[in-house]
Amino acid sequence: MALIRRFEEEAGRQYQRAKAGGFLHLAIGEEATIVGTASVMRDEDYLIGTYRTHGHAIARGTDPSRVMSELFGRVDGTSGGRGGSMHIFDRERRFMGGYGIVGGNLPIAVGLALSSEYKGEDAVTVCMFGDGASNTGNFGETMNLAALWQLPVFFLVENNLYGMGTSVERHSAQTDLSKKAEGYGIPGTRIDGMDVIAVREGVAEGIRQAREERRPTILEAFTYRYRGHSAADPEVYREREEVEEWQRKDPIEAFARRCVEAGVLGEREVQQVRESADEQVKAAVEAADASPEPALDSLYENLYVVDERSGWYAVDERSPEPHRGEDEEHMPDAARELAEAGAAYAGQPDERPRPNPAVDGDAQEGVEPEVAGEVGERAINEDAEAGDSAERFWERER
Ligand SMILES: Cc1ncc(C[n+]2csc(CCOP(=O)(O)OP(=O)(O)O)c2C)c(N)n1
Ligand SMILES: [Mg+2]
């Protein structure tokens, strides 16, 4: 936590000196939520976050020099200097970004969890996002598939009370964000996100349920960013007193005090932690400064552009003529083939009659997921035995 705090203070300074470009969103004050979460993850687990994720990468073990180099736009950065602050990424440590689109990471988290399931891996995906992101359409789509497919994914809402300058009460109809996915069958709980141990315990349980029971859950962690939304925020939406009140709950100070009082650390050791953080951050700035900018002739690498006539293609990796699926207008056979394949895959409509929950009650209520299928099947079979056709069943229900 101390290292992340020092890193971000320095990142803010380097941004003011125009060493770091683009946008800069600092999570100063939110360290307990970040570190508490990462501390109970296994190496093989995936973590995915938003655009406020310098600390998340560092907590996963990414070298701070590589994160600072990314802010500086240098070749030794985590994305070769091309992503900047909002797009930190470290595949080796399974830190999957870093996204500028609010809520954009949510469906990707479900994709990661699906890949683990598909490959028979034991990994859990931990998806962290803000209170504001819970209002995006992606939220509902993500929760639906996570619950429906019983994926090994765990959601953590970093509720810092604001989405930019809009408070939760003004941006969300349901202000208890832990309840926001209940309708999809994803239960939630709330914890003090300023207490690193509380976060650790809450996340450990959520990860356990995801890993062992394939049961996605949400944890809402209350936290606070001491700085503005981004480096350019006049902060007219909140009172100084509110910031000061949360500063009194500083997660680093509180944890240091707790360790000293419990006799786990001495004052001197706490000081050593801070000094070590300071040294690591100084080294990170030096390394970033020494790292070269990307070569000019690499300007078009990994860059995709859209051409109005021929669709998407990569400048450097593909030949400029249209490829399969890019220019249907001039490739009618390919388009038809794809449409026919899709239709064949969808198969025939299921004509079996279904129970009507409004009349028969919810067959799945209070029943474990494995058993629920059987109950549903039985209800269907009973109807089928009575000689009901699908049409007659629905006619009667209407
Ligand atoms: C889809 C989309 N809409 C709007 C924005 C602009 N925007 C950037 S950050 C932000 C607030 C998000 O708040 P929250 O999810 O609570 O995260 P926090 O910044 O508090 O960590 C908004 C609206 C965006 N980047 N993407
Ligand atoms: Mg927020």
C-alpha cells in the first residue's frame, strides 16, 4: 500500500512536469481495496480493472519501473509506451488491463472466466469496477451470463461514492450496489474498503465461492479517492470536510497503527517500509527517464485503421485488399455461407411445452442449480405425458 501511494504521488508530480502524458487517474486513498483484493489471489487468477489501475498492476507484482515507463510513453512500459496511464497491462502476471471505456472490462471478465471454464483451469477472474460503471448496459449483460453459465468470476465494486463529479445518490436508482445484480441471481455484501484486512477476508470468501462452487458474487467496498477524478478536476462537487473525514480513515495509517499496536511491526519497521517504497519509486522514475521513446519507424505497429471502402485491416500485418468478412458487398458467396452456417448452428426451435412460472411458481426457487434442471425437466415431461402440444399449452396459458 505504501509503495502504491508513493508511486501515485510521484506519478502526479511527473504529470505536472509533463513527463507523463495523456490522462492520469490516481487511486490515492483506495489502496486497501486494491491490495486486500490482490493479496488473496493466486498467480493463475486473472485481474481486470478500469483506468485507475497503476496500483492494481503493482499489487499483482508488475515492476513499478515498467508502470512508470508506460506513463512516460517509453518502450519499457507495460504496453511498450503506447497505452499510457489508462491501459496498463501485464499478461504474464494475468493483469488484463486497464480500460478507458467505463464498464468495458465487465464483459471481458466474463470472457476470461469462460476461457478458464472451457480449458478446465482452476483460475478465477476478479473484476474490479467503479460505482459509476454499475450503471452501464454492460453490467446487466455481464451479470446475466456470469450467473447463467455459473462462471468462476468474482466482482468487486470500488465504490468511491462518485462517478466523476456525480454522487451515487444522483447516478444510481439503487444505491445499495451490492444488491444491484440480485435479480440475475448474483448476491452481494458490503465491506469497509479502507480496512485492508476486511477486504482481504471478503474477497477470499468471494474467490472461494467462485472457484469451488462456480457461484459469482459481488462485494461492494466503500473507499474514497483523496485526489480529483483525474489530474484536471476542480472538485466543485464535494466539500473539503468530506475529504478530510475520509483522510482520517487513511488505510495506510490505520493499518500501520494496527500492526504496531498488535506488536507485529515496530515504528522503525513501518518507517523502513516507507523508505523502501520511496527508493523503489525513485528508481522507477530513473528507469522511465532512461528508457527510450518508441522508434519512429514503429509508428504503425499494432495499429488498426478503418477504411471506408474495405473495412478494418491492420496497417502492418495484412495486405491492403479486402479479406474474408470485410467487404460483403463484393463477396456475396462468403456472406451467404456465413449466414447459412449461423442458421444451421441455431438449429430447430424447441417445441417442448414449458411450465409457466406465473401460474406454477418458480420451479427453480430454493433449489440447488444441479437439481433445478431436473425439476424443470420433470414439469415439462409431465405436461408432455398429458399429451399437450406446445401450441395447446401456450394457448391454454394465454
Ligand atoms: C462508456 C463511457 N462513458 C463515459 C465515460 C467518461 N467517464 C470516464 S470516468 C467516468 C466515471 C466513472 O465512475 P466510476 O465507475 O465510479 O469509477 P471511478 O472513476 O470513480 O473510479 C466517466 C463517466 C467513459 N470513459 N466511458
Ligand atoms: Mg466511482
